[in-house]
Amino acid sequence: MTAATTSVPPADDERDRPRPHDDPFDRDVLPTPPGATAALLRSLLAPMRSRVAVTTLLLLLQQAAVQAGPLLVAYAIDRAVPAFRHHDRGPLFAVAAGCLGCALASGGLQYAFVRAAARVNQDVLLDLRGRIFRHAQALSIDFHERYTSGRLISRSTTDVESLRELLSEGLQELVTVILSFLYISAMLLWLDLGLGAVAVASFVPLYALVRTYQRRAKRVYRLRSTAIAAVIVKFVETMNGIRPVRAFRREAANDADFRVLNRRHERTNGDALLEMARYVVGSRLVANTAVALIVLWGAYRVADGTLALGVLAAAVLYLRRLYDPIDRLGMFLNSYQSAAASLEKIAGLLAQTPSVPEPASPRRLPPARSRHPGREVVFDGVRFAYRTGGEVLPRFDLTLSTGQTVAVVGTTGAGKSTLVKLLARFYDPSEGRVLLDGVDLRDLDVAELRRGVVMVTQEAFLFSGTVADNIAIGRPDASREEIERAAKAIGAHDFISALPDGYDTDVRKRGGRISAGQRQLVAFARALLADPAVLILDEATSSLDIPGERAVQRAMTTVLKGRTAVVIAHRLSTVEIADRVLVMEHGRIVEDGTPAELVAGRGRFADLHQAWRDSLT
Ligand SMILES: Nc1ncnc2c1ncn2[C@@H]1O[C@H](COP(=O)(O)OP(=O)(O)OP(=O)(O)O)[C@@H](O)[C@H]1O
Ligand SMILES: [Mg+2]
């Protein structure tokens, strides 16, 4: 983030304005490259491969201990009880000891497993949240213009949460069910081939049910998570824009919009439940039919004497265990589905590459040519179009010499802010290069660029923290003395001293609330402290009153000395401190000269200047 150390770029109204037929369902989808989801999962688990292996082993052992139960029952009925009748107590005691042992073992293993799994989960989620934050912060501004903050919040809350659910409950369930299916089928087949075959045959319709459900649930869950995201996006956007909402009495319209989104969420939720209900009914039907068949057939065979009673009892017990988790299978397939959808979205976000990438082999600026901090700026064959629109700046060349203060004026939408955003490297030019003392900004070391070019904009943003912290963002290692000196130079010292805790006033707390003009002064002090080679002021004095602006201007003449500066201002009084004026129109520089030259000429600036003079008299 280049100049964002001092200011954030102006909020882009474009992205927050609801468009006609704008469907948040469509907007939510960021194409996830094929394989990105699996790669993300692998990279999350890779560092803890051995811990995952241990966790899996614990679960395997625990399942073995649990599934030994019915086998002990069969042994008790067919062997131990008859032996007991003949006064042989040994087998019965052995069964009792076995039951106790299994119970203890499965309890202990379960405990160990839960602990181990919880650690793995915590680490995975911690890693993932960190990655989302770091990545989103590193992405370029044009990404943030398309992907709203509400959506980002929903990635790192709802989506991470659904992953947490899967990891902490779903995955264990899934593995348990798969394991018990395997164990139990093997046991049943081993106990009695015929009964085992019936049980295994019932897997065919069950599998078909699961597949159908999975397919349908996947669709429903994707819709549901999109619907949740839409609700969050609407919520965040409304609350972020609460002032315009109030000012334009948008409450009722917003309520109506929100109701629609909320209903949609509710409906998708209902659809998900319905799918679930269908699945549960179907699977129970299959399971109960299989149990009925086995009991019936088994009873005949016990009567025939071809099947031991204990074996039938064990088989029925196993079947219950086999079919019991099937309802839950649906439930965690749900959590699996929604986690998969979430992971896919997170992977999509993480797969985004910054359109303004950091240089592969960063270059440093050459040593300063004079004792002045300024640098030469060259726009070399630059052309620029925003991703979402047509050409804003047609091809042009422009050189700002070292130490020059250049004012840029022009009508609204002429491309003034766009020009300076290229200089601050918020965007890269579509064609051509922007050079700082001969170094392409694209090759320039990020830290060097951050120090080299600082931009102050209209909506001087304050971060939570004290006033001093906010000024020190320009240079984190600055002493209190330097901070105060910067504030004094800009004329901010008096109002800061009058705050409840002076420089230590928290700007987000009561009493720390400061006005728009005061915020701009803080932003100026911040930029001054940063001591950049190139300073950009984009309507940075627009919220100041005339005396305030005058004070800043006076300060500016010292601040800007020797620095290369670009000043965008609508008020012509601001332009007076400039050495050179550029007049822009429709993305082109139509006039270029000293203020005196332009005023003396017959161009637009002369007209503007005349109009301004007339307004003063
Ligand atoms: N983020 C963006 N995405 C797409 N188009 C944009 C974006 N920002 C600005 N534009 C378009 O680029 C053009 C120039 O905008 P720019 O902000 O540079 O004008 P400006 O001269 O600074 O105007 P103002 O005096 O109102 O600040 C406008 O037509 C605007 O619609
Ligand atoms: Mg602008």
C-alpha cells in the first residue's frame, strides 16, 4: 500500500451504488481456478502432516475398541453363558473384562483424539484467517473497488466458521462413519456370510441416496451461502453509509431491500432443510427394510439351527450401529458441502493476484542529486483505462522536474485524481511507464516507494488510536517532539492541545471526535512527518476554512520547498503557490505553463482566473 499510509483513496461510489437488476447472487462469484481449492487444503495441512497422521491413528484405534462390543455379546451368548451353565466362570469374566477394557480404551482414545484434533483445527483456522487478511490487504485497489468489504468480512467470518464446523465435528463424523462401515461390514461378513451380504447389498440404495442428496445439497448450499453473504454485504454497506442513508431518508427503501435478501436467505435455508428431510426419510426406509429382512431370515435360520442366536444378536446390534449414523451422515454431508463451498470461495479470493504486483527484483532510487529531497517524475507514453470502464487518460508524456510545485486544475471527472493515483501507484498504467528519477515505479522497492511518494486526499482517514499515533503513521519511529513539530508547522498544534488528552486523545473515543477540517490537518502533519520526495495533495484542503487554508498554504511554502509536489485544487487561491499549472480536460492536458503565463493568455485558465477574480470583488 503506497500512499495509503497517509490516506486511503476516495471511496468509490460506483461499487456501492445498487444497480438496476443487480443480483448479489451473480456478484458474489469470483471464479476459482480449477485445483485451487484442493491446493489450498493441501497447503493448510502440509505443515502438520505428522499431527494429522497421529490424529487419524487415534481415531482408527478408538473405532476398533468401540466396534468390539457386539462381538463380545455374541461370544457371551454362544460361549460364555453355556460355559457358565457348566460352572465354568472363566469365559464370562473374560467377556466382562473385555467390555470394561474396550470401554476404557475407547474413552481414553476418544479424549486423546479430541485434544489432538482440536489443536490441528485451531492451527488451520488461525493460519487461514491470517492468510485471508494478509492477502486481502495486499491486493490492489481495483480489487477492493470490485469486491466489497462486506464480502471480505463474510469470507473471514461465515466461511471460516463453516470450515471450523467441518473440521471440529463433521470430519470426525465422516471418518467415524466410513470406518464403522468398513469394520462392521467386515465383522458381519465374517460372522455370517449371508447376513453380511444382505447388509452390504443395502449399501447400494444408500449410496445412491447419498449421491443424490450430495448433488442437490451442493446446489442448495451454494445458494444459501451466497444468500448469507448478500445479507452481510447489505448490512455492512448500509451501516458504512449510514450518513447518506439518513440524509436521503433511505431507511424504508433499505428495509425493503434487506427484507428481500433476508427472505431469500430464509428460503434457501428452508430448501436445505427440505433436502435433508427427504434424505433422512429415504435412508431410514432402506435401513429399516434391511434390518427387518435380516431379523426375519435370521430367525428362520436360528430355528433351523443353522445360525447361532448370539451371532444373530450381534448382527442386529451391528446393523443398528451401522444405520444409526446415517441420519448424521446427512448432517455432516451438509457441513461438508457448505465447508467445501466456503473453501472454494476463500480459495478464489486467495487466488487473486494483485494487479499492481510487487517487483520481482526491486530497484532502489539513485542517490539524490542535490540536498533537496525532491525527485523528477516522468510520465512516459502513459495511457490509462480503469478495468471497469473506457479510456480515462489518452496517451501522454509529462515531466515534472525536481522540486517543482505543480497545480492541476480542470473540470470534475477530467482525470486529475486518476493522474496522481498513477503516480502513487494505486494503479499501473495500461501502457507506458511512470518514472521516479528514472526508475519505473513497477520496479521500485515497495518501502522506497512508500517513503518516496505520499498522497493526501480529501477524506483524510483516521485509524483507531491516538492523534499522535495517527500522525506517526507517516514515520512510525518519529519521536513525540518530531510529531509535535510537524503539527505545529501545519497549524494543527493548537486544536490538538485543546483536546481532552492532547496528543494522546483516542480519535475513536468520546471527546476525540474531530472535525473534517481538523482531520485534514492531521493528515497534513502525517505527510509532513513522512518527508516524501513527492507529495500529492488531492483536494486536501477542501474541508478547511479560508484562514485554515491560508495557514496550511503558508506552511506548504516551507513544506514543499525542494520537494516535487502535485496539488489538485478547485480553489484557485491554492494554485497561487504553484510554479506550474496544468489544465486538464477529458483526460488531456490542454494547458501547461506558469500561473502568470496562463493568466496572461487567452485559455481556460485565464477564463477561470477572471471568473474567480470577479467573484472576489
Ligand atoms: N475507480 C474507478 N473505476 C472506474 N472509473 C473511474 C474510477 N475512478 C474514476 N473513474 C472515472 O475516471 C474519470 C476521471 O475521474 P477522476 O477521479 O480522475 O476525475 P477528477 O478530475 O479527479 O474529478 P474531480 O474533480 O471530481 O475529483 C471519470 O470519468 C470517472 O468516472
Ligand atoms: Mg478527483
